[in-house]
Amino acid sequence: MGKTVLARSTLLFLVGAGMLLGWRGSSAAQQPQTPAEVARRVDAHYNHLRSMSVHFTETFHGMGMERKERGTLLLAKPGRMRWNYTEPPGKLFLLDGKYAYSYNPGDAQVDRYRARQLDDLRSPLRFLLGHTKLQKELGNLTMTSEGDKLRLKGTPAGMEQQVANVELTVDKDGVIDSMKWQEPNGSVTEFNLLGEQDNPPIPAGTFTFQPPAGVVVVDGMPPI
């Protein structure tokens, strides 16, 4: 799969990640009944966190291709994230708050993009460490129930050309279990999250990109 497709799947996940930091209120035992209430519970859980660690599985179906990747996502305020991939080993996506870097083992060059220009499906996951309101991030928000889980569905603001809709599956405490992105061409990218750790200590330098020996970093145009 080319860098453009990989970058787009990364962005989808990012749109979803900026929403994840927060607090589990005692009222969580009472299941919310409206999309607005569920969205506020998600906001409450993630907007109060300083950092987060979670294991992820990323799957992509579309354009005649299928791909499954795994790893660990680290998030820290303000606007920093690091995707360490174990499958494929050595793959890395890093956002230091100002620039984003995407590295695949064997590449001789790493393209660097300004964070504010990034058009990648992983970048929205910055929601998980922000002070955002989910209702503003996702337009036409609707909700359905699935067992003891709730599913929110909407269209990311400003990404209508890249994303047809986003589905978030959350538990009663507002913790996101999965995020699914459907593109206008029918392609689907899904992130399943497991083992969330709230406010873990993250070593200094975690969000500083260090290129492997012989790999050149160049300023590139944002992927589309």
C-alpha cells in the first residue's frame, strides 16, 4: 500500500484520538439516553487526562486491499502522540505537537509535515488529549445501542471530503473501545483499543523523532 493510503488511515485514527482523556464520574452507572449525553461523557473522560497509553489494532478494507497492524499508542498534552507498531515491526508515526513524521522500515527518507496541515486518519486522535467537544467535532451525531455498549456516529467537521462517517463504540463510562472510519469510496479503517492506562509516566524524548542512521528527513507536502 502506498504512503498516501497509509497516511489517510493514520489521519482517521487521529481524528478519533483527540477525544480520549478524562474522568469516570459516579453517575456513569446510569446509562445516558441521548447522543449529547454520551458525547459529554466521552469529553469528560478524555479531556481531563494529561497522558494516555493504549494498545491498538488497526484494520483496513478497501481499494482491493486488506491490512491489519498492531502496536501501542502514547498520547500526551499538548497535541503529542506516538504510534509504535509491532506489526509491522519498526513502523512509526509520531506527532510532536508541531510536526508529524511517518517512518516505514527500509525507507531512505522520512517526510515531515506541519501538524496543522496534516491530512492523515490518525491525526484526529488528538481529540483524546484535547479540550474538545465531541458534538462540535462530529456533525449529524446519532446513537444506537449494542448490548452494554453505545455507538455514536457522525461526520468529522472539515473532513467531509475524506470521511463519509465515523463510528465510536463507547462503554457506560465514556471510554472508547473502537473507532471506525468509512471513506466516500467505501474503504473502512477501524481501530480497536485495549488496555487503556490513564496518566502514565512518559519518558522525556518520547515525542522527539530520531531518524535511523542514514535516513534523511525532508519537508513534504501533506498527504491527500
